[in-house]
Amino acid sequence: MKHLWVFITLLACAPWTLACDETCKRSQAEADNNIKFASYLNAKYCATTTKGFILQEIKSLKAYREKQLSTGHRGGAKNIRNFITQRKEWLSECDKYLDLTEQGRVFYDKESTDKIIGTMTAVSAELKKIMMRPQNPDEILDVVTAPAAEQFDLLFAQLEEHKLMLQRKGQL
């Protein structure tokens, strides 16, 4: 009889009964940080958002960098800046959710995430400079757009490095 009670006690305290699933982690994070996450936020949504940015949406940025940036067109700079700002907000929201629910980070770790999101901010700032510059018919557009081009190239390199790391880990 004593063995039966020990067995029942061990069964009741088994690790799978103590595990905290995503819903549990979400509730704990909301309570601990006095916040309410948007209902659509979950690990799957965040993974899809991140992979979509790395694999698909980056193509729009590359096309802009290659074909439109050198024209210095303000409207194009504004549109792509809004695109980047929106994606940065989505990724930042996901990163906060994943971090607070202890499910990792959007770009694997804090250092990589901060670096990529920081570069997105820098690209956005350079595009704003293009948008706000005074019109000058004598300006050399390559000089005007060079800082933005450098930031785009840095962003592409960082995202490619992250993509390769995911591929090596079999996560992409």
C-alpha cells in the first residue's frame, strides 16, 4: 500500500503536469508585466511574420534598393519607409511577446534582434532624409542616396546571415 501512495505521488508530480504551455506562459507574462497582449500574438504568428520578412518581403526591399533608390524619388522613399516602419513594429511586437513569454527572440537572440531592428531604424532614417531634402536640380543623386544604400546593404547582409544560421539549424 505504501508503494502505491509513492507511485501516485510521483505520478501527480510528473514533469508533464508541471509544464507550462504557451497559454500559461502568456498569462504569466501578462500578469508579471501588467500588460495585455493582442489576441493574435502567439509563437506561430511571430515565426510566420519573421520568416515572411526574411524570405518574401525582403524581395520588395531589394527591388527598391536596386531600381528605385538611385532616382531619389520622394514618393518611393516614403512608401518603402512606411513599409519598413510597419514591419519593424510587427517584428518588435513579436520580439517583446516572445521575450516576455520566454519563447526566444524574433532573430534568435537579443544581440541579433537589436542589431537587425536597429538597422531597420537606420534605413528608415536615411529614407526620411531623402524625403525631406530640399529640391536641387544640380545635386548628384548617388551622393544623396549613398547613405541609404549602405544601410540597405547592411540590412540585407544581416538578414542573410540570420537566414543562413536558421538553415544550418534546420529551422528554415
